[in-house]
Amino acid sequence: MSYLDRIRDCAVFDPVDYLPFRVAETRVGRIQKEFVGELGPYTGIFRISKDGVELADNLDTVERRTEAMDRVLRKLHKDGLVPGWRDETYPVTTSFRVPALLHMERAAVPLFGIQGYGVHVNGIIERGDGKSMWIGRRSLSKPTGPGKLDQIVAGGQPSGISLRENLVKECAEEAGIPAELAAGAVSVGAVSYLTERPEGLRHDELFTFDLRLPDDFTPVNTDGEVDDFYLWPMEKVMAVLKDTDEFKFNSALVIIDFLIRHGFIDAGHAEYVEIVDGLRI
Amino acid sequence: MSYLDRIRDCAVFDPVDYLPFRVAETRVGRIQKEFVGELGPYTGIFRISKDGVELADNLDTVERRTEAMDRVLRKLHKDGLVPGWRDETYPVTTSFRVPALLHMERAAVPLFGIQGYGVHVNGIIERGDGKSMWIGRRSLSKPTGPGKLDQIVAGGQPSGISLRENLVKECAEEAGIPAELAAGAVSVGAVSYLTERPEGLRHDELFTFDLRLPDDFTPVNTDGEVDDFYLWPMEKVMAVLKDTDEFKFNSALVIIDFLIRHGFIDAGHAEYVEIVDGLRI
């Protein structure tokens, strides 16, 4: 197994299986043809043709679109077609910081192939003998990637809160990291991908941060989303990443980005360019 | 002015102006239509159609292709159509580490839109009051970007030498950095771009390295390619980068990548995703 296996897990997509999803004449997502059928009954809300699915023109404000979409999604959820309701909304837009065309329930975002956003934090200990990384084991009750390995802190980016505010909130909830410590997280880039997952089509931009933690810091989960934490030397992180699929698909990408930026994967690696290319869609 | 101006300088390309250049049925470059006319007389070597330019089929070994291309290029150079002969060959291939289909004179690489490779080193001083970066001023005699600002060390990647060997060689020649010090350069990623320049179409993959230098180190150029060195605090590097076009087009991209990786450009920047996207084609 290799780093490229992890990258390939984040690039499973065949456009033939999807129709574009448009709002206000702008493509904001992709819907699997099989799921398009489920939207057929909602004739006042979706206009479906062989060229794509559009939100009806008369839904011409953010509020009307958000309300109409919410109505459909609650019905689909009741019918078992939107599993894992989060009660948290994501903005639907064409790119980050562009005002939302509507807001929709997070659990349905992959079913419409809407781009999502998240913050992922690499928690690092640096001693004389090198770097170690804090790794979280996701709770078995999580709707996505239950039991998988993850960054010490990682969370989706909901509507109405800045990246840094979200980072501080997630640091506190997921790992008991106090705000003063979380403020030291260094913004180091972003990874992006477009890939099919059990929950639908994941098209995400993950903002990545490196956070150097004190040697004596021990993370404590407070929201039930992490079952365990491990402090692993980078050699172990790399071995588990390469040789197993224990890491959640997108958390693996964030670690590969860390390995590239800190020289753990050297430019001399036979697949270096392919690996770097794989970090962004 | 902004970081995105620098990124736009590395993305000037309209496919309509180019024809694909193929060797052994594989596309290895792009030739500007205007320059295709200059290849017309070499009927035994190039097959030209409206779909592209191909190296003749009977040139079926690396040696034959290299020899035929060299013959054409020397003639074109004599006619003033390949300026700035370097007497250094680049491999022509489909991607890094794939065996070369032929080797050709470096000065002609942009005229055929062949992908080039390089190593760029950020020379960093880190004191209590923050990071500073060593900046080089390119010699006025350089064929590309004369007088422009650059990394402390940067060089093209010729055939037949590893990236690390090239890095050590360039460190010595360009800045008098001893091999023991150069060995401490950390591989940190790669930037890539496809853009029109006066010398032709530049399609390059630059392998980037961060090299922390001792506080008392002073670079000394030994090959006449650098006229001056400056040690600038990052704030000054950022201001010159954003507000002027003093930096060589691709060296600017390498610094923007550094600023992203080290948190000098924060994820909260209004154009963050566009900047990150601009670092790779």
C-alpha cells in the first residue's frame, strides 16, 4: 500500500453518474442520477431535465430557497432518504466567502454534491528526538467514519461563524484545548477533493492548521465525538497511513499534506508530484 | 496590488494560440501557432497538420530524436529564433521520473512548451523577533528575469542529476552555501504553472525547499548569476511581493507558497482559496 492509495480514496468520481444542480442559473452541486428520481414528486421546488436539476425560479430569495429545501429534506429524512440529520446548516454557494444562495441541512449536502468546508488541526509535539502527532479515534456513534483515526481536532464549517471561531470551538469540544492554546494554531494551507462516499458526493475544502502543543498536554474529549487519543511518533503515523485504511479518508489527506510540508515525504519520492497533485482537486 | 496579481502573472495561457507537440504519439508540449511556421522547412523531422506537430515516426530512439532536434535547434539558433543558448539539456517526457523520449537544449524548451523542472530554496533566518528571508537579485546578464528578485538559490533541473545533487550544486554556485549546510534543506512541496513569457510557454514544476541558515551566514555568489543579496524581514518580503513586480514571476509563486505554509497568509484572507489554487496548475 502507498500514499497514493489514500489519495485515490479521495478521488472516486465519474461525471457520467451525475446531473448538475443549479440555483439561480449557477451550478452549485452535482446530484447522482439515481437520487434525482427521489426529487421528482417535488414539482414546485425542483425543475428536472436531462441537462440537470434546478431550484424553481420563483424561489428567488435566500429565505424562500432555504425554507423550500428544508421542507423537502425533512420529508426525505422521514422517508429514510437523508440519514443522520445533524440540525446544522451549511451555506450553498459557488465558492468560499461568496454570499450563500441558500442554507441547507449538513446531512443532505453530499446528496446534492454541494461543496463543504472544514477546519482540520494537526496537533504536534516536538522534542529533541523529533515530532510526534496526536491522533484521535472517532466515536463509534459518528455518522461518518465511525471508529476511524482522525486529526486531534477536525470539524465541518457551518454557516455564520468564522474559521478561527470554529477552530477554537472545535478545539475546546473535541480535545479540551483551551482558547489561548488554540489561538497558536498556524494556518498552513488547504486540501480539497471530490469523491463518492457512502453518504453521497463529498466535495470539500479543508483549511489546515498546525498546532504545536506543550509536551505535558493531554487532550480530553468533551462532546462524545472522540473515543480515544494516541500520541504517535511520525514514523508510526506514516506506517499506519500507508499500510492500512484506518484513517478517515479526508484526514489521511490532511496528514499527507503535513508530511509533504515538513519533509517527511521528500521530493525524491518516486510518486512525489502525483502525491502533491492529489492534495487539491 | 495583491498576491493574486502575482498568481495571474503565472497563468497567462490561451489554448487557441497553440498546437499540441507530440513525440511517439504522446503529447509532450504545446507550440505557438506562429512558431509552427518556422518548423515547416524541416519536413523530415516534423510532421505538421492542423491537429498538431509530431516528431517523425522514423526518429524512433532517444538518440535519434535528440540528435535530430539538436540539429534543428542549432539552425534556428543561428537564424536568431532560439535566443540565449544554454548548452544544457532538459529531458522531454510526459511527467517527472518517466524516462525521457529525447533531450533538448534548455533555451528551446519554452518554444515547444515542454514541461521543465527546477529546485527553489527559501533561505530563512529565525530569531526571537521572527523570520527573515534571504533574497537574491538576479544578474543583469541572465537570459530570463535579469535584475529581478529571486530566492537565495534557484535553478533549473537538467538531465542526469538528482534533485538533491542539483540543490547542493546550486547552493554552492549561487550563494556559497557549503554542502553540509545545504543538506539541511527540508523538502516542503512543489508549485506548478503554465504561462506565456517572453521566452515562450513556461510549463514548470518547481520543487521547493526551506533552508534555515545560521544567523551569521552571509551568502556569496560564485557563478556571476546573482548581483546582490538582501536579508529582509518577512513583512518587507510580503510588501515588495504584493506591491511591485520586482520578483521574478515564478519566484513570487514560491514565496506565496512559503507564506501560505507558515501562516503569513492566514486562512481568513479574503482570497485564500484562490491563492492556494493558484499555486498548482
